[in-house]
Amino acid sequence: MSLTLETASAAPVTAALPEAAPISSSSLFSRLRNPLLAVIFPGAMVIVWHLATYGQKYSLIPPPSDVALALWDLAFGGINDDAYSKTLHIHLLASLSRVYGGFAIALSVALPLGLLIGRIALIRRVLDPTLQVLRPIPVTAWLPLAMIMFGLGPRSAFFLVCLGAFYPILINTIFGVRTVDQRLFEAASMLGCQGTAQFFRVVLPASLPAIFTGLRLGLGFAWVVIVVGEMTGVQTGLGAIIMEARQLSRTEIVICGMVVIGVAGFISDRIVVVLGKRLLRWSPSFA
Amino acid sequence: MREGANPILALRGVSKQFELQGERIEALRDANLRVRPGEFVCLIGASGCGKSTLLRIVAGFETATRGQALMWDRPITGPGPERGMVFQDYGLFPWLTVRANIGFGPSARGRPAQEVKETVERFITMVGLQRFADAYPHQLSGGMKQRVAIARVLANEAEIVLMDEPFGALDAMTRERLQDELLEIWQRTRLTVLFVTHSIEEAIFLGDRIMVMSPGPGRIDTEFPVDLPRPRDVVAADFNDLRRELSLKLHSDHARKAA
């Protein structure tokens, strides 16, 4: 088109373009600064822990060095050569499968349900009160019923993990759908996108940031409840060895389990955040 | 383009009432308006005069309590692509790029992908946003967002563009630039524009006709034809005369309401 408005292309560029990398970020110090700051506090905690426990004859809490050795043995063996040696991968995989399996089940139910509750007033009136009453019930309280309904073993574990992840996904999805800017519906309908077509073209994309927050919280909760989930008589899993080691007074194994859950939960959250930043780079709150 | 006596848009005795906390509000009383194809009509008035309500009835977002709103002699029953709306707060889809925002209408209406692509390129060029075609709305300035919003309704084959204080949130320089651009697009495409503003100068600069509205209850009060030649000079004597006349009219309405 030759009649292009030249004024526009000559306009001063006032747009806030995607943020450029900070200028001095190439220097090693500034790149390592944040990780360094992040390890100061845990480092100090370990030192306090060490001073309080090391060399004490009757300390019930093992010093950090014992825990480190136990963790090495749990992962690679060669130190204690007992029932726990070189079994970490088995337990980690078992827990990972329950966390992600339970999370996937929760997602497949909570997401569509949240979209429906958020969008359709009748469904909201029917289901929302019940859900609000069920929501405060702790996952721990469900343990006995879960074991009756699903029996001893992994099925109960999946159920409990799923329950932990369910509400954050559901609540955030409902919130996302309910808070879509009314203006966007008007914009869509005056452009010729009306009725159910708005669901996929407006409601779903507009609620994605909130849904994503729900996923992140849900996955976090799945890790939080993994120990309860594995109190259901399963033989493997990080939660299972924590409960078993506790009965055997192997506190260093208990702490190993805690450390591994923490690290695994952290890594799985980082993965979700990175994915979210890619998928939601249009959103000012994620980009 | 159809010409002659046949108006593209006609309002006949349109009234709108709604309830607000148990109180009956008369937002618009007995509004009559005929807009010819290709005309640029401005609605001006203080807040509460019903100018936005009138526009939203034409857009199909609200229904009239009494009276009729007709487009090409057919009653308006809901929003439609032939009546494109440009909002003051843009109403762009934040998850779509500039390109996809402009293509939203055509692709939602099932146009073939190749056709959508060509249309989008044409209108991106028209509003001069080629360099920002793949940017997201949050990366754009207000003026650029409003260019996207205008391109979006034009790309969707709107016959009449409804603009609700579209430049009200922009700084003075950007506003003037966009006014010029809008006039150029309007003259080139022979669009029909219904433009709500509270700026007297903007109304005189843009409009073929200015409908002055007054509040309590909201109604169309007077009509001012603007017979100044285009492009208009905002510091010319006749421009100023009209500005004074309109200003007096608006302030007397205001004073009467306050009394």
C-alpha cells in the first residue's frame, strides 16, 4: 500500500521493547551474585547445626557430616552397605511418579471443572458450596478413608497427592475465568466472535496466567503431601523411607529424605517457571 | 458505498433507563440521529450526558429501553463486525501479537488463512506498525495500541467505526498525530465514524457535524454543523468562533444543571 502514513513510521519509538540484558551482566561477579547471596543463609544454618550436634554423644540429631555421608551412601552406596545403600534412585523415581501422576490426575479434573464453574453460573451454584466445605479438610485427614477406599498401596498415594494438587488448580482456574476483563468479551463480540467461540478465543487464553499460577501451586502442594501420600503402606518412595527410617531411629536417613524432597520440589518448580515464561511471554506479569 | 437519503445509521426516539441501587437512572431520553454513509459525526457533552450509552446501544452492547436503533434500516440486535468499536482503554487481546490482534476478527469469522494474512499486512502498513508486527500489546505505547485497535476494526470490514473517547488517555502530541491519521484514513476509505469526545477542539477538528448532548436526563441537545474546510486550522478565526459558541452552549447546560 503506497499511501502509508509516514507520520507513524517516523514517530519516536516510545514503546517499551523487551528488556535488554543488563549491561554489566557479563562480569563473573554480577552473574554469581544472586546464587552467592542465596547460599549465605543455608550455609550459616548448616554451621549452627554442625556446632550444636558435632561430637555430642547423645545427640538425637546427627551432625551435617553424618547426613552428608548417609546421603552419599543412599545415592551411590559403598559406605554403610545396609538396606538403604544405593536405593535413592528407586525412591526418587517412585515419588516422582506419584507427584507427577497425582498432579496429572488433579489437572485433568480440576482444569475442566474450574473452567465450567467459572463460566457457568448454574454449575457454580451447585458445586461451589460443597467444594468450599471440602477444601479446608487436610489431606492427612483423608488418609484413613483413602486407605479404605483405595486399599493399601500406590492407589491411595495417587489419590492423596492428587487431592493436594487439586484445590490450588481449581481455585485459580475459577479465579482466572471469573476475572477476564469484560472489555475483552465486548471486543471479541464486536469483531464477530460470539457465543461458545469466545470460550477458546477469549476465556481460555485470558485465564492462562491464573491457571498457570494454579499449576505451580498445585505441583508445589503435590510435593508437600508426598510424605502423607506415602504413609499408605507403599514400600518405596521418599515419604516411605522417611516414615520407615523414623521407626528405625535412622534420623540421618529422615533428613536425607527431607533434603531430596526439597531439592526435587525446587527443581520441578523451576522447570514450571521456565515453561511459564516461554508460554506466557505476552503477559506483563510473567515476561 | 450507498449514498443519498438512505442513512447508514438511524436512531428513533431511543431512551435508556437502568436501575442503580434501587434508583431509576435515565441515561438517555428520546435520542434521534441520522448518520449518512461516509459522515464523521461527533458526540460531545459532559459526563453523564449519555454519549457513551448512545454509542454502546449502536454497538449492540446495550439495548434501548424504548425507541429503535437501525443500521441500513434493520434493527440492531447485538454486536456485529459491521459496527467496529474503538475503546478508550484499547481492549486489545494481551496474548496476541499486533499482527494476531488485527487478524482476530477475520480469522474468528472463518476467513481463509491466506486472505487473513494479506488483510493484516495491509492494515499494519496503513497504521505504520510494520516494525511492531510481532510485539505484544504490553510492549506498545498508548498511541500504538490505539492504532492497533483502529486497524483491527478496519481489517474486519467495519462500515461504521464507533469511537468512545479513543484519544482521551493519550498525551497531547500523540493525540494530535492520531487525529491526523484518523482523518487521513477516514478520507481515504470513506468510512462512517461516530466519535464520542469531551474535547470541544477535537470535535470541531474532526467532525462534519457535532451533536451536543446534555445530562440529567441524557439527551441530544443541539446540532452544530461544521462547515470549515479541511484540513482545519485550529488557530483560525472561524475555528475559534465555533469553539466559543460550543463552549458557551456546553457551559450553559452545565450551569443550568448546577442551578
